[in-house]
Amino acid sequence: LKARPEFRDLRISPLLLVAKAALLAIKRHPMVNSTWSGATNEIVVKEYVNLGIAAATERGLIVPNVKDAGRLTLAELAEALNALVQTAKSGRTPPGDMQGGTFSITNVGVFGVDTGTPILPPGESAILAFGAIREMPWVHKGKIKIRQVTTLGLSFDHRIVDGELGSKFLRDIGAFLTDPE
């Protein structure tokens, strides 16, 4: 990706690829991007994805989100994530950027952790954690090869997402990450 002209000046990170994989998986499994309405006792499926990214700051953990992230190209998503992270690190995230999230990602790998059990942000039905990316021996096409490997974890609201749906969602993210092209 870094060799392509449209990405030359952009930061291509594992977070970008995980975010895009999650957005593609949400298209296949829209219930993961929904909320439980206590007022009507029903599930409300969102037609947009406000993608929350957990960010550790000097003031503590915040979860700003990229509004309508599902409509963005990969290059636009890269720009949006880079801007979101830089704003969060500088401590200038406006309150509006932390409201209205529909699905979130937490990158615990930046702390050298392999996985975690993230807590759902209020109003969301699922949050994805991804761990450190490590070179590990992996069986690929019948042979042991050194591969880049990460562990994914998913927490979800069981009123909306059950284990089968959560597993299929994770499987699809893994498949997208196996072959990002």
C-alpha cells in the first residue's frame, strides 16, 4: 500500500487495516453495528458506522469516533484515523467527536499486550480488541513459515450479538486481514 501514489503521504498502520477489515465485516453482519433501545425494547440497526478508536491520553482513555466511516475509501479512512489520533494525543478532542459511536476498536497491541477483554462503550453492541503483532511460526499451505500474527478479541452485548454471530464476525475480519489486497 505504501508504494501506491494515493498512500505515499499517509501513515499506513495496522490500525488502518483492522479498521477497514471491521468495516467490511460490519457490512456482512450489520447486527454488530446496532444498539438496544430500552425505551422500545427493540434492536436498532444503524445504517452508518461511527467508528470509535480507543485512545490513551494523559487525561485517561477516550473513545473519539470517525463519523460515517463505512463510506470512506481506504485513503480517506487513513487520513481520518491519523487526524483522530493526533487530535487525541494533543488533548484537543472536542466532546462531539466522542459522542454517537456505533462500533469501537481498541489497540492493546501498542502496549505489547496480546489481547484483552474490552468494555463496551455505552450504546454500542460490540467492541474489537487487537493485540500485538508478532512474528510467529505458523502453518501456511502445509509448511511452517514465520508469519505476522495478532490476536483479536470481541466483547458484545448478548441481547443483540450471540456467540455464533460474534464468531462469524471475527472470522471475516481475520480473513480480510489474511489477504488485505
